[in-house]
Amino acid sequence: FAVPGAFTPTCTDDHLPGFLVHHDALKAKGVELIACVAVNDHFVMAAWSKASQAGNFVQMLADGNGDLARALGLELDLRAIGLGIRSKRYAMILDDGVVTYLGVESAPGVTASGAAAVLAAL
């Protein structure tokens, strides 16, 4: 799953915690790896992992330049509020490199990209 930014309110209070709470259920459905990507550097992602105690459950991935977000066409322009170019909030299920689910949020909040939506799509 991807978030606009580590340590931001919705990402920290709603999005990441859902994947921590539902970690065991996701694994029971055959999920091999739960990863969170954000347009932040690896130092920020490591600090967020430690602060959220996600280390044993969610692998944090840094998309420092936004290259992945841009390649997927999921970049989000937040320059107007001083956050630069980020990633849209989404969740993706990959099966042997094939995208079988892509839930992109079209409004603020966590619905299509949340752990419950991912569980339902498995």
C-alpha cells in the first residue's frame, strides 16, 4: 500500500494501523509481504517503522524521488500545501508480478486502500 507521507495524520492514525491490526488475517489469506511505500527518504521510513512498531509486520519502502509513483501514474501534487509531489493513497495486490487489485482513493480517507478492502479483494 502507498501513503502520501510518513508521519502524516491519516497515514499514521488510520492507514498503517489497519495493516498492523489485520496482519495475521492477511497472512492467513496467503499474503507473503505487506509493504508500505511513501515519497519519503529511507531514514524517514525507518523512523516511522520504529515509531509505529511496524518493523516485524510491514516492510517500509522509500520512493524518495517519487519515481515509482510517477511510473504508476499515481503521483499526487501537494505543492500548494508545501508537501511537494507525493504518492496517491492506494493499495495494490500483486500475484507473481501481476496486479490483481488496485484501490486508489479518490477522496480523503482510507476506504479502497485500507486493509479491510484488501482482505475483501483476496
